[in-house]
Amino acid sequence: CIDDLERKGEGLAIKDILGLISLLKEQKECKIVILLNDGEDGLDDYAKYHEKVIDIELKFEPTAEDCASIVYTENDYIHTTLKKLTPKLQIKNIRILKKIERLVKNAIPVVSKFEEDVKYQIIHSLTLFAWCYYCSKSDAEIPTFEFVTNLGYSLVDIGTKEKISEQEKNWRAILQKYEYQYSDELDLVLADAVKTGYFVNSLLLSTANNLNNQILESKSKGAFKNAWRLYHDSFS
């Protein structure tokens, strides 16, 4: 099995690798599997010579939903939420999906007593931050980690008159589709954990508690307004 053909050393030519494969197949009666990422740089010689060596070619192209279902197999709140969120960003890399899972599973027990809205924001933000942190350097279409974590109200054109580039417009469109508006105090704590690989539990608890109190206050006001609507919205 020859894995990651596109990551060969610079001094090793593809045609030499294919020559070795041909020798092993024809003279040693070996069965050989080559794994590679189609579309990567440095595979020109493979495209040129592969028909002389390769008997069967199979394209393995799972969807983001397929990959999420492979990694997130449990029926709990964490896995159910991740199975909905990661496909929105078209995350197909199993390693990244596992990194997101580890971050979320470290964070959620700390805020287990808080409102579900707090837990959802943590999962929602960690998914985005991990994707940007690990994938943006190799894909210019993915918003950078710095862009997302420094995002204020400018995403909705509040407080900014700066002209933005086409790339930034595309990044904003991705974030709006993902329903990410801006980075608040809790988000910055989560972003720092993505970089360092661990949470400062006391800081996570404190910022999550502040958000939880805001949510409870908002729900309380909403319940009060709804109660008065029973009176104001009725002729009886």
C-alpha cells in the first residue's frame, strides 16, 4: 500500500514510483494499492503514465454528511448537534472532525448546568474556529482564524466604512450562511482553547455564566410580554 502519493519527497519522481509498482506487479506478482488526493500539485506524471500501470481506478468522494455520520455515531446532544453543523461548513476531513469532537467534549461538561443556548453557542463556535484554524492555511476560500476571531459588528455593516476585498466578501457570505454574527467574550475564550489545545475551566465557566444570565433575563422579559399579550390581544 502506497499512501499519500502526492506527498512524496522532492527528489523522488512519480514515474520512478510507477516503475517500481510495475516491476512488483509483473515480476513479483504483488497486489498494490495507491492512495492519493486528486487535484494536488505534482501529480502530472501520474496523469501521464498511470494508464500503463494502473488496472482499476476508484474515486472515493464521501459527502460532508457521510463523514459526519462516520465520526459522530452517538445519539447524544453533542453528536446530534455536530452532525448538523459540520456539513454546513463542508468539513470532510476526519481528523478535523475528531479534533472538533474532542474540544466540544472537553467544554460541555463545564457548562452542563447552563441553558441549552449556551451549549449550542459553544459547539457552534468551536466547530467554526477549529475549521478555520486547521484548514484556512491550505485553502484561501476558508476564512482565516484571525479574521473570524477579530470579527465585530462589521459583519452586519455596523461601525465600519472600510472597503472590503472580494475574498473578504466571500468569507462574510460563508459566516452569514453558517449564522455566525460576531465574536463575543465567550467566543474569544473558546478561540484561545482551539489555539492552545485546552480550556481554562474557570475562565470558560465565568464567561459562560455571564451569557447564561443574559439568556435567562431575556427569556424572563419574553415571558412577561407574552403574559400581557393574553390581555392586550383579546377583546374578551
